[in-house]
Amino acid sequence: MTRRPLNPLFWTLAQIGSRVRSSAPAGVEDPPLQLPDPTTLRVPTRHGDVDVLVQRPAQPQSWTSKHPPVVVHLHGGGFVNRNPAQDRHIARHLAAHLGAVVLLPDYDTAPTVHYPVAEEEAVDVVDWATAAGEEHGWDGQRLVLSGVSAGAKLSLNTCQQLHQAGRPRPLAAVLVVPVTDAVRTDRTSPTARPAISPLVQRFVGWAYFPDTARRREPLASPRLDPSLSEAMPPTLVLTAEHDTLATEGGELADVLRAGDVEVVHHQYPGVDHGFIGDDTALATVRDALERMVTFFRPHLGEPDAGENTTTRQTPPAAASDS
């Protein structure tokens, strides 16, 4: 196992970061959604069992298949924070408005583990979700991926691994503020104090990618994967103007589009990396959630006319869409 170089500051940050439990933003649901409480399943992976939070829709939808589709959503946290409940607002919105079952894996993070444990656990959970649908009440053949930040990278990584193994890819993916390069630690932002500062970038590298030579592997840095577009399904990329990762998110959309992948890219003006969980920017959060639903729906197939999904609003068009 690669040993991290001694860095007392980073070690302290890792201990704190691994214990932080961020909450989903309050006030996103207006009015509040009526959904069942989430449950937890234990899912086997090559690195041991992981807990998966399961958010189900309020009642069965009139989908043409026997069971509703499934969304595997991977949370962010710089590969250090392991708290899938921070994205419960995303899971609840997708469950209510897509009529889908949403799975939120509690994958392992630094400092307990390092690359590529989370990447391998993510694809193992997706393999399990595909195979276990009949047992647990979802259609594993109608599976889509979403992820935020580190979780967006894990969504990319899952598609890479499925492609390499010759297995079917998800039907669609949504990547919110994705990180695609484990090598760089010098990203800058138009704002003076960005959330993902160079210090944070160096910390993440130290904590989760201690073997610097391996940071150039395509699984560590999907940006360096020459066959990435071959692995990806239709993809929605959401970036933030003040995020230091915004440039590589835009580059990712361009690369996929050049590889004939169906891509929609939208950049939100005036916000930073954590906007999807920011309760001071609820209009932006709601818009992002609606864009996710709007993008996923045609790739999952419309429910029959008798659907019971909550009334949806189409997100407004924006000049920054591409």
C-alpha cells in the first residue's frame, strides 16, 4: 500500500473531512414531496459490503415495464467525505418526478482507502443494481447514472470500466461539476476564494491519490482516456461559472460531443462548486434538478398516460446551454 508523505495539516483535514456530515439543503421542496422514508441495503463489492441508501417513489408508476427504472447517484466530497445523505434532495426529486428508485452508495473514502477503491466499488454497485432489480423491485436494465463532483468522476469511471469489460453502459448520465483530472492542482477561478482552491486540490491528491504516478491512469484521470467517448452514454454536464473545475467540465462536454456522444452542457452563472447543495441558491438548485429529470426521461422511456408523477416544470432555456 502506498504511504502518504507526512503532512500534519492534510492529515488533520482528512480526519475532519471524513467525519463531516453535510445536510441536504432545506427548502428545495415547495410543497414538500410525499415519499416513503429511505431504507438501507448492504451491497457486496470486491472491497467488502457497502451501505446503499434506497429512495423509492411514492407509488408505482405506469411504466410499460414491470418495474420502475433505477438511478445510481454518487455523492461528492473530494474522495474524503462519505455522506450520501447530503444528496437526499436529489434522490427525492428524481424518485418523485421520474418515478424511479434511486440508490445512493456509501462508497469508501480516504484516509481509510485510496485510489482505486471507490472507483471499483462504484462499478460493483452498478453491476449489483443491474442484476438485483427483480429481487428488489426495479428494472436493472433501465439504469442511469448521476453524480456530483467526485461522484461525477465515479460515474465516468463506472462507464469506463463497463466499456472495458464489454458490458452494457447505462442509458444516460448526469455529471454535476465533474472532476476529470487527478494530476492538476493549479486550477484557478474568477472568484478570489473558490471552494476548490489549489490547497484543496493538493489535499485531495495527497489523501486519495498518494501514488503520484498512478494519477495519470485513465481511471484516475478520465480526461486522459483517449477512448472515453466510446464508453459514455448520452450525457448532461452541469458546471458553475466560479468553480475551478468549470473549464475541464466544459472540455469534457466538447470531447464527448466530438466523439458523437449526445451531450448537453449548461453552465450556471455566478455560482461556485457546491451550488447543487446551496440553500441560499434554491432557484438554481431547483433548475438543476429539473434539468436532470428532463434529460433522463426520454432515455428511460415515458410512462403510460396514467402516470402518477408529480407535475413537472420545464427548466427555462439559457444562453449557456451547448
